[in-house]
Amino acid sequence: MDYINIGNVKIKKTAALAPMAGVADTAFRTTAKRFGAAYVVGEMVSIKGLAYSDRKSAELLTITDAERPAAVQLFGSEPEFVPKAVEIAERYSPDIIDFNAGCPVPKVAGNGAGSALMKDPKLFGEMVTALVKASHVPVTVKIRTGWDAEHINAVETARIAEECGASAVVVHGRTKTQMYSGSADWSVIAAVKQSVSIPVIGNGDVTSVERCVSMYRETGCDLVMIARGAYGNPWLFRDIDDYFEGRPAQPAPTLDERLNVMREQIELLVKCKGEFIGMKEARAQAAFYLKGMTNAAKYRGLCGKLSTQDDLYELIKLIKKENE
């Protein structure tokens, strides 16, 4: 088995779980790790917000031992707030700090942060430099291929990140304007890999073992990162791990297995966030697990009404009864 090193952090060269705001919470990350995710990254936290107040960020920054190696992810565009934010983030003992310079959503990019930094190389470099200077753990940087098809500058941006002391760069193979649509351009990931000496993590359109193997082969990347392909499917990490360990492929999870893992993840979510908030957030998580199932549309509709754990248990009973 091959490993990569991000600074002093050793990571198995299989597949990592990408940071996903509103999705990749502790319960999701713990489940992915349990099934073989090599590395996980938490939901993004505002640098400026963190510097002003730690109260709302504690939930997003908390890492459990079951998740390690794990990173917290920060975003922002004002270097003066970085030292305080990093000081607070490090109280949660992350293995790595990841800087998000790739988020395309308007409320982030529209305020000059996230993928907007790819249009401002000077400020981007100042942010990475400030993070590296303040941090006692390795700093990685998440970018996209560019702002739009006419401005593909991932290679230049990755070089700046390396020059400013970043320990690795993550490249999502889409532009900011693509958001999450269309296809990821893996050729840009390959170009970045050829242009820097720090590890390059590839992200975009990996939904199977075959796609994971293809990304390694086509891009030469040091690690593959999976986002939406892991929705309701932690078994993907198991299957990738089996492949690289030379173990025979395991059968797809049975209905009972899917429902049991869904239940366990949601129970952990409720344990972390309480039933009121946890079950609201569980609605989307449960729906992920039911995709492709007979009567899936009906069951997803019922997911939207989940309010208590008992509601979840009743839904599971119904699905089992109707699919015996």
C-alpha cells in the first residue's frame, strides 16, 4: 500500500472525503472513515467570523479521534484576521488546516473569498502566507480550475500556493462558473501535478472504484478526493480500499445493510446535535441512502417529514415491510 505525506501527516493513498458545507458533518465523516476513507476534511468556517467569535464554529471545528487524520477548513479574504482564527482553530487539534479558495457559491465568492481569490493572485498569496505563518500544522489549499473557461489558471494558482508554503493543493476539476454542473476537467489536475512538487489531490466526478483508478492514472495525482459520490454510499471507500489492498470485491450492500448504516449515521448525528436540529439535517442524509431503491421517490418524500428518531425507525420499518 502506498502512502503520501502532507507535511508530517501520513495518509493512505486510496480515497479521501471532500469538505462539503451542510453535508460532511462529524457523523458523515465518521461513517466515511469507518468504511475506509483515508482522510477527511470538515465543513468550512469563516476566518473573520472565527476571529470575532468561536461560539458558532465549535461544532464545525470539532474533530473526533475516529476521524483522524482530519483537517478543518477555513475560508476568507482578509489576512489580518488569520492569526486569531488559526489560534482558535488549533484548539481543536486538527492534523491539517485546509484553506478554501475554490468555493463557488455567491455568498462566499461574491464577497471576495473562495474561488474569487483565483482572480486576485496577490491577495491569494497573502492569505496562504498568513495561514502558513500562523499555523503549527500543515496548510493545504483547495482551488478550482479557474473562474471560467476563459480564465483557467489553476497551474499559476497552485504555484503561488507552493511558493507561499502550502504543503499540498487540492484541485476540483471545474471552474467557478460551472458550480457543480457539467464534467470535471481532469487534464487541469494533471497539469497542476506536472507543475508543482507538493502533493496534488484530485477532486471531481469520482463515483466508483473504476473512476478513482482512472483519476490516479490520468492525472498522476497523489490522492483522490470524493465529494458527491459518497452521498449515502460510504461503501465506495471500502471498495476503493479493497481494490488497492488487493482484496476481492465485496458484494453491494443489502437493503438491511443500507438501512442499518443510515440509522447509525443519523443516530450519531442526533447525538452530536440533539434531536431537533439533528433530525432536520437527517432528512437529506436519509434521502441519500434511499436513492435508486424501489419506491425511492415515495420514501424520499417521507424523509422530508422526519422530526424525531421514532419517525426514522417507523420509516425503516415501512421500507423493510414493503421490500420483503
